[in-house]
Amino acid sequence: MGVIKGVLKEELENSLRMKSGYERELAKLPRGSLIRKIVKGHGYYYLLLRENGEVKFIYKGKVSGDEIKKYQDAKEYRAKYRKLLSQVKKQIRFLRSSLRGKESV
Amino acid sequence: MEKNQYDLCIKVLGRLEKSGVLKDVILIGSWCIPFYKDYFENVQYPTAIKSRDIDFLVPAPLKTNTKADIPKLLKDLGFIVDFKGPEGYIQLEHSDLIIEFLVPEKGRGSNKPYRLPQFGLNAQPLRFLDLLMLDTIKVKVEGIEINLPHPANFALHKLIIFQRRLREEKAIKDRNTAIEILKALINKGDAAVLLRVFNSMIPKWHKKVIKGLEEVKEKEILDLLTGGEK
């Protein structure tokens, strides 16, 4: 195997491991987003999530600042990890197609 | 990806500098090569393929007052913690970069990860890394001061380890990089520095360097280091 192909093969192994890593981190994040609704002048929180293709609002009532922060952080990390996971998937496609060639480079 | 990767690397270095970690570690591996740019100035030197791996060498034992939770420090950049191999060496992974911490392996050696509670992670012990710590240089990259092994140490180290590589393509890459850097050092007029570094090495390492040079038939470099005795 040529030097370039060797490097690409190692990068493919890295990307495959990273894909599992990002999927694992995404699964660890709390599901759903907190939504604040105003009812008769009072704010109440609902957890908005999708289950079996359906959107569900789960009543949470009044929640602590820590809980709000937890869901805010989760939302940020979910967006970040999804973006990076999509990049990793593109890398995997690119690396697989590059390694398919028979030339020894 | 190249620009994103470079920008991310600078962000990582910036955070490590701000937290006080960077002064205690040495950047090693293929990322050294682009950072040797200023050292070599007008001399042509290799532009080796750099992988996503960015390695930091930590002196063991680590004598520092710095305390930094590195995984936490880099989490919002998108780095996740992963464990390599059955030994569980920690590496911080991002789609553009993989960060690893290494320590020189001492004595009989052990595969056990070296604990670095000061930095919130562990490091992988590897042979011959002491050579990279013997002579270091400081370079400024985007205003960030980083420690790098002297190019002579870097090249001689590569010349030793290419013989131990299990993957042939990695061995070829290391060997080619070593020879190109050694030639660049000679062209720069640093033959005396190279000879000094070589002479400061232990006899066991001498033998390995000579064996490596003999294998690649680099007579000019071999003569320079051995005074034509080989």
C-alpha cells in the first residue's frame, strides 16, 4: 500500500471511530427542548420532543435554573455534534471512494 | 478542511496557552513540520502529509502548578473524549483534529496509561520520546508560543522509529520525513548542530540511527555523523 493510501486508510478508521463517538455523545444528551408557555400571566415549562414521529408536549411546570441551563446546553451541543457528525459522514464517503481505486499512491 | 483544521488547531493552542498548559508540553508529530517554517526560512524543507493527529509530549513526572481540565476546556469546540485500545488511552476527538498526550516510556516499559490528574486525562507511554525533549525550540504561531523538538532531534527520532513501525506506509512516511529534514538542516548550515545532537545521544540510539541511515543508503548523512567510519 502506498503512503497516501496508508494515511487515508488510517483517517478512515479514525472517522469511523469518531462517527460512533458523536452518536454516543448525542444519545447521552437529554431528549427534547424546554418551551416556556405563558398561561394567565404565569410562565410554565413544557418539554417538547418527538416520539414515534409525533410531536409531544410534556408538562414540566416550574423548573429550576439548573434544569433550564441543562436543556440549553444540550440544545447547543446537539446542534454542534450533529454538524460534526455530518462532516464525519462526508469524510467517510470521501475516504471510502478514494480508497476504492487500485492505484498504489 | 485544511483551513478549518488549521484554525481549530490555533484555537486549541490558544486555549492551552491561556490555561497555562502549553508551557509545560511539547508539540510533536507531523504538526511540527508546518511550524518549523520560520526555523528553516529560505531553505527548502518537507511539506509532509499531516494527519489529524496532534500529539503533545508531557515530561514525566510532570512538575507543574498548572491545573486544567483539558477535556472540559475543549468541549465547546466539539471535542469528545474517546478511549483508545484496550488500555484506555484518552484521546480528544473532533472531526478535524485528534489530540493525544504522550509520555516517554521508562525502564522495562508498561502499556498502562500514565495518569495526568493535573490535566484531567491520561497519556500513552512510548519509547524514544526522551530524545524529543533533549533539545527544544520555541516558535510563535499566530502569536502563541509553542515548544517544539529541535528539528535535528525530530528527524533523528523519526529515523529511529521508522524501523519499529508495523505499518509499512507509516514507516516510509517517517523515513522520508526524517531524511528530508536532515538534508534541510545540512543545507541550512546546521550540520554541526546535527552532529552535536547525535553525539549527545546514548550508544543504543546511535546504533539505531546508523542502522536507519544504512537502510536508506544515505551515505552523505552517515559520513557526517560517523566521520566516515561506516
